[in-house]
Amino acid sequence: MLQGSAARPVTLRLFLFWMAYQGFFLALPQVVVGAFNSAHDVGMAMEYLLLSAGEKQTAPHSTGTFCLTRVRAVPDRREGVTYLHRPAHDPAAGFEGDARMMTTYPAGSPADGAVWIDLFEPGEDERSKASAICGVEVPSRGALEEIEASSRLRAMGDALILSMPIASKSASGDAIPTPLGFVLTPKLLVTVRYAELHAIKPALGHLQANGRSSSVEMFALLVEAMVDYSADLLEQLSAKLNGISLRVFRRSAQESRRNVARSNRALKETLLEIGETGHRLSYIRDSILGLQRIAPFAAENAKGWLGEPVQARLKIVGQDLQSLADFEVHLTDKMQFLLDAVLGFINTEQNDIFKVLTIVSVVGIPPTLIASMYGMNFDTIQEYHWRYGYEWGLSLIVLSAVLPTAWFKWRGWW
């Protein structure tokens, strides 16, 4: 709240800071008392969270936030139910694979009879089990994050080990890159992911509609769905850049900006918006580049068992990816153009400010010179003894200010 808006009055910000300061020192004694007194309300909460004696003693140093960082099973004594903390995922997304670390498809099939095994944030046990089923070691997260082409694209007999980066959202809502891995064999597809994958939903829909599919068909479905999702993201960014372009170059909006501070805030917000767009665009570019490498590599190294229909689909995928790459270059160029335009407007605003300061300083020099000349108070200054000497001096001061102002106006400076 203290940094949410630059326009918030200083008085309000100081008030919020004082309230937070007071709240901290009011809460800290409660935590200290609860650490040593189990009958206290905070002490009972610590007992409820199964904190050890050492954890209770260190609790005051965490300023009351220690209970939010617990990642252990917390029993609910009121209901007799134990809830287990799991890595964060979106339960509203409705993806069947997000609920467990290891999921087999078709749903309910045994692991050794599945066509597709989806590993979501797998542990060592899940990776070892999937490796034993497919006969190839499923790569860890560290291996999937390697950037060398030889590490991301590997062929081991009839198995392909592929990896690429995808853009996902962190807990704060920021876009972050996460790795995605494929282990493809003639009979089994294994996916390793550490974030929500939008391609899973259409793939599951196809699997439910058409019954059992082969591993290569599921691989082609996932790649096609990822291409479609990348296209949707690029369309969203294109619409966003179009909106920014209209705001930046709308002449009426530019002419109506009389308030310098408001204009500066608007330009700053536009810069931040362009930067965020470029941030997201870079992650989409990485995903498209990864798909451009994966599709032809799979088509080339699995000719014997991939099948003609899947080969044709991967060829179409390659063409679509090329068009998306060209469109992404166009968006990057447009974003750079808008960035240069906004910076140009900022320079224009600064030039206007300096122009005003220059006019004021030049206009103020002659009146200052005349006033200082008549302010020397020598008896020999004849105007002191004139009847209209005071009016004469004021007239010279006004005239010396009006003439430069009229000249600047004639030159079109303001």
C-alpha cells in the first residue's frame, strides 16, 4: 500500500507507515509470550501447528510470518483429518494431471500399460518409476534446464529425449521460464513439467473422444496444442501493442495533456507496459524456438516408427511455427518502435520544460539589469530627481520584459 501509487499523498503514506510500525510492535510481544506460554492464544496456535520448542523460541524473529512458511502435514484435531501440503497449482484449471505427481493415461490404466505418463513436479521415486517403465532415464529438472542443443535434443535407440522452456506464472503473477521435457518411445510418452501446461486439456479431450491413442499421436496433439496456445498469446500481445500505439499516437490525447506531472506519469506507465510486453514476448520466443527444434528433430529421428500421418502433422507444425516466428519478429520490431516513440515523447516533454526555463531566464535578465542599475542610489543619477522618474523606471522594466516575450512569440517558441 505504501508503494502502490506515486500519486498517493505523503500524509497518507506516512499514516500507513506509522500504522504498520505500530502493528508490528504490538504483535511481537504476543508472539514472544506465546513462545513460552502454551495457555496463551498464540501459544495454543503454535501447539496446533506442532512447532517444536526450538521453533517456538525462534518464532519472534520471523515477525509473525513463520506459520505461513510451514510445509508439513498439519492435522485438524477438530475433524480428525490430516491435510498434506502440496506444491502450489491451480485447482480451478481442471487439469487432471495437476492433482498428483504422476498420472497415467488413459485414466485408471496401470503404469506399465499406459500410453502417456504425465509427471508434475516429480520426486525421485516418480522419476525412477517412470524410467523403469519406459526403459530410458527420465531427465531431472537440472538436465531439462540445460541450454545446449545436444542436451535438449537426444536420440537413444527408439527413444527421443526432448526438452524446451515454457512460460508460466509465479505465485506473484510474474511470468517465469520453466522447463518441459518429453520422453517419446513407440509405445509410451512421458512428459515432465513443473508448471501448468495448457496443452494438456485439448489432449485429454481428444483422448476421451477417440478412446485409446498411440504415444506418437499424443505427442503430436500436445505439440499442436502448444503451437495454438503460442499463437493465442501472440494475438493477445498484438492487441495490447495496438492499444498502446493508439494511446501514444492519438493526437487529441497528446494535445490535451496540459498537466506536466500527469503527462509524465502516463509516459512512465506506458514504458512499464511496453517493458512487460517485451518480457512476455521473450518467453514466447523461447517456446517457439524450442518447438521449432523439437518438431523436425522428432520427424527426422523417428521415421521408422512415427508413421506417415504424424510425419505430415509435424511438417504442418513446422510451417505454422515459421509463421509464428515471423509474426513474433514483427511484434518485436513494433515494440521497439513504440519504445523509441515513447522515449522521443519524453525527450520532447523535457525539451519543452527547458524551453520554458530558457524563456523565463532570458525575459527576466533585462528587467533585472534595469532595476539593479537604478538601485545603485548615486546622487548623480538624473532620473532620481525627475518628477516622473519612478514611472519612467517602471516603464523601462515592463518594456524590457515585453519585447523579448514578443520576440519569442513571433519566433514560435510558445
